Amino acid sequence: MDKFLDGLQDKLGPIALKLNANKYLGAVRDGFMGAMSLLILGSLFLLFANLPIPGYADLMANIFGNDWATFFTVPYDVTMNIMTLFVIIGLSRSLAKSNEIDDLGAVLWALIGFLILTPISSFEVNEGMSSFLPMGNFSASGLFLGMLAAMLAVEIMAFVLKKDWRIKLPESVPSNVAKSFDALVPGLFIIVIFMVIRMLFGATSYETAQTFIFQIIQTPLTSIGTSLPATVLVIIIETILFSFGLHGPNIVGGVMQPLWLSTMAENLAAFQAGLDLPNIVTYQFYSNFIKIGGAGGTIGLALLCLFVAKSQQFKTLGKLSIGPSIFNINEPLIFGLPIVLNPVFIIPFIITPLVLTILSYIVMATGIVPPTNGVNVPWTTPPVFSGFLVSGWRGALWQVVEIGLSTAIYFPFFRMEDQKALALEKGQSEEDLYSESVN
């Protein structure tokens, strides 16, 4: 087993490190992480406008008037409904740092590039035409275009600056003024290139780059990437990487998070409109029904350490890990037991989230538990409470069942390691322990 694990680590380790170090995946990850607090708060405000409590809407209308819901929907509109802009800001800033160029200029020109490619709508007012940018273009539907536009704009800017194509001013000019003039030539290249792209798409049946991206890339990629087989594959890769000490969620998240957030936004829009929820696999599905207690669904292992352990080592670890585990933080278990490079615990660490993924998908697909409503509750929200917020009382009840499943799957492996630790604390060798169990 040790030789097999060592060989697997030798093959997967370099690949995982390259993915983790890729500047584009890192920039995507940074973009979403930077916007995450805004997305969480925005979706929570929408939840307050749609609390599934009988009589809640009538009570609020009697107190605040018929337009009471706008108090909650406006924060949603200026966060979730324009999420692409926030992701572009974080992504372009991160990519600018990787290219060692001015991050403020990169953010501004990335936004300009995206806005050039964004469709402009018009309407007639006072016998004239007025133009506007629909808010929907900045929601999840514009996410992939925004990320691609930001990457292209920053790379154009980095290329031009490295070629030293800039307007050079005397050294006496203040540095902040010189920086502004440094961005003129890269900005000209960005505007011209993006305008050419806009005109080229305008000559096709798609008419806009956003329509092309959404129909040809985003929609098929989302449907494939958020299917049950794809989700299972992601969980396998994630847990195998974590088993070798590599942060699997961070590595995989750069690829999958845009897809999960896109389906999350679709569910949230449907939830707001009172329609059927279209997606099962969303960011909430991943963070609240798969990662119960953290990566590997380790909440059951933490409970076993706290209440069942006989060895002092596991008892102490249970007291230290139960608090973080309630908030889905399990590094004390991953590195304290350890799970990393432990042939015994690696098995349930991979199996548990797979079981939770498949069963959660089944109960939601069959209507036993409602799909997640798109409300982006913080990933640190404790189980049961998070289930209630995103899937009602049935979601909370299902999380209780999941905690039981996690405990049952981890138990035989936990018992084996706990007995080993107890034997060592008593001064016995592992051979003595095994011989006693046989007799």
C-alpha cells in the first residue's frame, strides 16, 4: 500500500502543483474569493425577502408597506446581479501582479475591454433613442465573457509594457502622472483589439461575443461540468490531492467555481421569481451537502474522536477539532490524525464525500429534498442550519442523515486507528495488538 501511495503521489503531485501555480487559474480563484463576501451578503438579503415562513410577507407589508421587499432586493441587485464586474476586478488585479504591472490600470482596462464587448440596448424616449447596458449582462450570464475579456486585456497591457511601447515623460514628472501616461499606449491597443472583436462578432449570426460565449461555451460547459458524473470526478480528484497534503479544493476550485456559481445564480433568480429551481449541482450543493465538516465530509470523524475515542490522543484531538468542524474547517483532523498520507483514513476520506454526493443528488432529483435555492450562505455555516437556509426543513433533516452516514463510514477505520493509538499509549506494540485481536 505504501509503495502504491508513493507512486501515486509521484505522478499526481507535479500535475497538481502545476495547476495550483498556473497564473490564470490562480487569478480566477482570486477573483471569486475577492467577490465572495459581496455575493454572500447579497444573496442573504434576497433570502430575507423570501423567507419561507407563513404570514411573513403579510407581516412585513403591514409594517413597511407593499414595497417592503425592495429594501432587500436592491442589495441583491447591486451584488449578485452584477457579480461579473466584481470578479473581473479581483481577477485582473491578481493577473496584473503575476505580470508585475500596475494593478489599478489593469483593473480599469479589463473593465473597459469587457464593456466594449457587452451588448448595448436602446429604447425610445421623448421621440429620441436612449442607450443602456442591461443588468443581466453583468450577472452570471456574462461571467465567462468577463473572465476571458479580463485575461486578454491584462495580457495585452503586459505585452505592450514589456515591449516598452509607452509615452515617456521627463523624470521630473510625478510618478502617479507618469503611470497614467504609461497606460495610454496599452489602452489604445486594448480598445482597438476589442473593437475589432466586437465588429467581427457583429458580422456573424451570434451578433455579440456574449451571445457566442453563452451559447457555445458557457451553457454546454456548465451542463457537463455540473452533471453528477463530473461532480463525482471532481470530488475524487479533490480528495486524492488533499490526501497527499495538496489543497484539493483550491486547485479544483479555480476550474469548477465559475460553473457552480453560474448554476447558483440561475437557481437564485428562479427562487426570486417563484419558479422551479433548474439545477441540482450548485455551489451550495457542493459546500453545504458534500463538505459537511470540511473536505472529505469529516464531521462524523470529529464526533467519533470526541465521543467514542478510547485513546488519549484521539480524545484530545476530538476536543480540539469539534469546534472548527462544526464550521466546516477540518485542518486539525487532516493534519492532526493525520489523514494526509495515512493509508487507513484516506479510504473513508475519499468514499464519504462520494456517498454524500450521490445520495444528495438522488434525494434532490427525486424531490425528496428541494434543490438549493441559490442563497450563497457562508461555507462556514454549521450543518443543519445551512441546510434549512438553502433547502428548507427537509434540507436540514437530510444533513442530519448525512452526519449519521459520515459517522458510520468513518467508524471502522477510526476504531482501527484508535485501538492502535491506545495500544501505543499502553506501551504495547502493534504486533501485540493484532495478536490479541486474533486470540
